[in-house]
Amino acid sequence: MRESFEELGGASTKDPSSLKRWLASRFLTRLTSEKRLLKMRRYEETKRRFRGGKHVVEYFHFVEDSYSHLSAQVLKKFAERYEIEISCHLVSGPPGDSAPELDMLMKLSRIDAHLVAPEYGLQFPKHPEAPAESLCRFSEEILAAQDSQTFIDCAQAIGQALWAGDENILRDLAKKYGRVCSKDAKDRIAAGNARRSDLNHYLGSMFFYAGEWYWGVDRLYHLEARLGELGLDKRSPNPIIMPRPEIEWGPLKDAGLLTLEFFPTMRSPYVAIIYDRTIRLAEETGVRLSLRPVLPMVMRGLKTTHDKGRYIFWDASREARACQVPFGNIYDSVGDPVRYCHSLFDWACGLGKERELFGSFLSCVFARGIDTNTQKGMREVVEMAGLDWKEAKVRIGNLGWADLLEKNRKALYLAGIWGTPAFRLLDEDGEELISLWGQDRLWLLSRKIQRYLARREN
């Protein structure tokens, strides 16, 4: 059965040829290898020493991006802590197909930043609506007048005024730090966009150092670790500025009254690295898990780009290593392999094996390099899940599975989310307590579960 979304081609293809699938898989496996990463780091450091260059971290700031405001709050601490220079760039939002649901992304990021900021010791106001466009342009004109040092000095204050909607404070900051005309601000943003594009990226709130990208405060711990290894941490062995938050597995346990809706896809590397820990969180906290799969983005009509795809796989591999999750021997599953597995999902549910089937597929695709576009590969998936291949074989290709996935997709959109992995925590009456997007937020979900259970006990 073919889902009712058009073939987009290019980086967004949902039905690659066998050769293209094989080539993409080999490329992704090489891209995500630790050996390649370490070789690249050695090369970059050797090149820097040969040229006598300094350790330069480039930072890309998007004024109306909530995550950029979180990053702005740590810039000064970061610059003081490490023997580095920070070069600051102004950029606009992600271009074109890099963000197919841009309005949803911006709204979701504001909600997410408000939830995550206090956990990191930062601040972001409850701000469901975008900041006023006139204040965004005003903020850009002030920041465009700065060199990198004064940018670091004033970015946080400008962000606070912007998100508070306080034009008077922005005017005071313009008097103190200066301001350029609209054209000059646009020129500086264009230069920042060009530099970001040259480095093959698309987002704001990004740090770049010697060949590697780091997204905002959530990935700063990777950059801090790398700088520490190079002997650039002035305050070692003190705790780093932004350590990765840990998942809270307890101690409080629910009696199955809470429901955790988990929205995964079978092609997302971020789903692959968080899947087992999501299952474990549900088991250890006693919440009822509802697995609600959706189709991969390119199989439901959402475009992507090669830069975005490369970054996501590479970033997921770095996260996997940090969490000691098997990952990196990849065989792309887009298209028929995803359809094959979904055609078995209802059968697996009837046997109470849907979690095992989904997990087995992810393991085969992202950690074991199994070609699931073959009967041999699908047999490994099925038998690894503890299911009978003879029974599965006659069910592969069954129709009807797309209706369930479309229902799940619509539920996801109603929560204001389009990407995966995503989570919705529901109370005993089925009312939403919180919805979150991304493998980066499982630790936050775990904290919310513990806090809700503590309040209920009291």
C-alpha cells in the first residue's frame, strides 16, 4: 500500500532505488563513525597549530529564536571559562525546506524554551505569540552594530527586552551600545547566513568549532568536553557550565493511572537512540505506555535537505555515544521497509509484541546494518522481536495500516508537534499534562512525571 503523499524527490525521496539506498547507507555509516570524528578533530587541531591560529568558536544568533535567547544567557560565562575567542554572527531563520513547518517550529520552540529554561538555571517568559516584528528588527539593528565582544556583553539584555516587549529598554540599549540602519542590519544578517551556509548548516542558536556543530545549551556539554580535552578549560576540574541533565527513573511510581503517548517513526535516528530509554522510563515509573507510530516526514509530504539530514544523523551519533547507545551501522529504511514493518504492527499488537517489533526494526536499521528491504532482513527483524517468521511472511504487505498512522499524525499535529520522537503525558482522565518534542526532552518528561506523582501524594 502507498500512503497518500506525493514523491518529493532529491533529499526528500521516499522510495529510493536499491543502489541509492545502499550508497546512502554507506555514506551515513561512515559519516557517523567515531573513527572519522576523531580523525577530523586531529586534522583540525593540526591545521590550527600549523597556521598559528587561535581557538575560535563561531556563534550564530537568530533574534526571534527562543533557543538563541537561552544561548545568549551563557555566552559571557562561556567566553570567560575557556581560552577561546567567540565570533558572533547574526542570522535569519532556517531557509526553505530545512523547516517545512516553520510557524509550528517557532511556536513550539517558545513553549519548549519556557519549560526547559528553569531546569538549566536560565530564564524565558511564557510567550505563546511571536515577539513584535518591529522589536525584532530594532534588536537586529542594535546587535548588527556590535563587534563580537560587545555582542556578548549585550545580547542577553537585548533578548530580555525583546521578549518582554519593552521598546523603552531597547532604546536605552541602543543609546548605550549603538545601532545601525535597517540596510546595514540586513547586510550583516546576509553575511551571517552566507557563513552558516558555507559551513553546511541552517539553524540559529548554533555554535561551530573546528568542523563540528553544537546546538544551543542542549549540546554545549559536547563542546565543553572537547575544549576541556584540548586543555582550554581555565577552571577544570570544576563542573562544566551546561552538563547534560540526567533522566530520573524514580523513586516515585505510578499505578498505571498516567498514560505516556509515545510518537515514534521507524526512520528517525533520534527515535532510535531514545526508544529503549522511553520504554524503560514507562516501566520504571509505572505509567501506561501507548505506542503511536507515525510515518517518517518524507513519507508524509514534508521536505528536507541534505544539510539537515547529514547534521541530524551526525548529531544523533554523538548523542548515542554520550549515552552509550548502540548506533552507527546504518541501512536506510525509508520506503518499503517502513511499510513492511507497519503492515505487521497490528498483528504484533495482538500478540503483545508491538514494542519488541518496533525496537527490533530500529536496532537492525541503525545499529546492525541490516537491509530491511529484503526478506532476509525482515526475517531478522521479526525473529529478533520474538515473533514467528512464517506467520509474519504472509502478513507483510497487508493493507489498512495507513489509517492508524494517519490518525496518530493528526493527534500529533493537534498537540502542536509534527516531528518525532514526541511525547504526551495524560492524566487519569485523559487530559494532557504536558507534550514535548525530541529525544532531548526525555529527561524533562521524567522530571515532570516525578513532580506530578509527588503532588498527587501530597
